[in-house]
Amino acid sequence: MAAVAIVIVAGGIYWYHHAKADFTNPAFASSFNQSFRESFYNSCIDGSQKAFDAKGLTLTDDQREKLKQICGCAADGVAKEATKYDGMTMPDMIAAIKSDPKVKEISRSCAVQNGVAVPG
């Protein structure tokens, strides 16, 4: 049983590093969109919360709700933006997304849409 688990994990690691994104495949596009959006959203919430905690700030319920709206908006926008990285492996795609100035602009725009002033 342990050998089967090792083979499955190794296969998953190999796939992650070598399989290329194929947004023309509806099954891939749907699965990617859902998992990427969820991951981005959770990362946005967690990262923001850690930044506030580090500064000793406590969010009100209204602020927490705005943060959820901003992160949801950004997750949707960035997931759509990610489709331009068709044909890349996941590690390459993630690196490209992190360095894409459009991603920062999407997040900034979502904050402004939700009434949060973002310094230049």
C-alpha cells in the first residue's frame, strides 16, 4: 500500500512540473479556474490577515467583509488573466503570474471598486 502511495505522489509531482496548461481543453480550463481561484482567494485572505496582524491591527466585521469582496474580485480577474499563459508548466505559470504587473493592477482595481483607497 505504501508503494502505491509513493507512486501516486511521485506521479503528481512529475505532472505538476512537466504538464503544460491547455486552456483549449474545457475540462482543464474548468478545473484550473476553480482550483486556482480558490487558492488565490485563500492566499489573498491569509496574506492580508497576516499583514494586518504584523502591524497589530484588528479588522472589523465590515473590513473583513470588504477584504473577502476584494479577494474574490481579484481571484476572478487573475484566473481569467492566467489563460494567457497557455502552454506553460504550472511552476512557470505561477512565476509569470507573480511577476505580471497586470495582476497587481487587477488587485488594485478590485480594492478601489470596493471603496478602499490604495496608495500609488
